[in-house]
Amino acid sequence: MVHNRSSDGYNTSQRRLILGFRTPEGREVRTEMVAHVPYAVGDIVPVRYLPECPERVVPAGASFGIDLASGLKGVVLVGVIYAGLSLTVLALGASGG
């Protein structure tokens, strides 16, 4: 665990995950990242990475950027706004005609 002191005097900490693995081509990779899930030393962690850049490995269950639920909420919100604007334009067009 890494402990940091912020500018306002509070102590913060982060769990760090050190992953070490061998690619199918035999390349040894070791990297460190912030762990969002608590792991114990020696845990077997399934990973995923792009073959050309194994240093950018992530645990297999991790998400990149936004997850599916957040993406769907965004799509629904845009749809509701579009529907509201469309109904407003239709109402103004019907009353002005």
C-alpha cells in the first residue's frame, strides 16, 4: 500500500497491484498499477493486454474508461433530451401554423 500526504495535510493511501507474467512468446512482463480490487500476494489474476504492448496489462475483470451501464445511461439521457426537443419543435410548429 502506498501512503501519500496531500497538499491539505490529509493522508491518503492506494492499494498497488504488481503483476508479473510471461507472454505466449516467452517475454517476461512486470508492471505496477492501482488495484481497485483487493488481491493477496500469490493470487492468480487473469489478465488482458494488447499483444504489441503487454506492459499496459489490466486484470481481466477491469473496465476501460466507462462501463456498459454508464454508457447505456448516457444513451438513454441523450434519447430523452432529443425526444423532448422534438416534441417541443412539433408543438411550436403546430401552434404557429
